[in-house]
Amino acid sequence: MTHTLHSTLHASHPTHHGTTMAESGKFIKLDQFLKWQGIVDTGGQAKQLIQEGQVRVNGQAERRRGRKLVNGDTVTVGGTILVVEVP
């Protein structure tokens, strides 16, 4: 069974560099997204999950933790599908 969650990223949500989504071109990096969604607690956990091939973006295995996610991208971890919505 899969679950789909729609995740809205607010323009005021800061990135790790102190900029906002709007200022950085309305994207979020995959490792940041996994932390923001509570899938992992740390960047190291995100890196491990991604490098082990347990994360798919738009149906394809993704091994780049810096992959930029934009509106409509889907991230699948285990049986959970997250849909990225960047305002």
C-alpha cells in the first residue's frame, strides 16, 4: 500500500544557507526535503538513504542528495509518495 502526501513548501521556509525558497529559484534539495518531511532527522541519514538507492524521484532511483526538487516532483521512500508543491 502506498500513501501520497502533498507537501507545500512555503516561500518563507529557510534553506540551510539562510535564503528562502523564492530567493533560491523555488526548489529544495532532496536531502533537505527528506529532513523537512521528517523522513530522516539528519543530513547524514538522508545521505545514507539516498546512496543506498532507497529514494526515488519521479519514479527513478536518485543517488544525488543535492537533486533539486520543483513543483510536481514526486519523492518515494518506502511506501510513501510525497508530492512537492513549491509556491
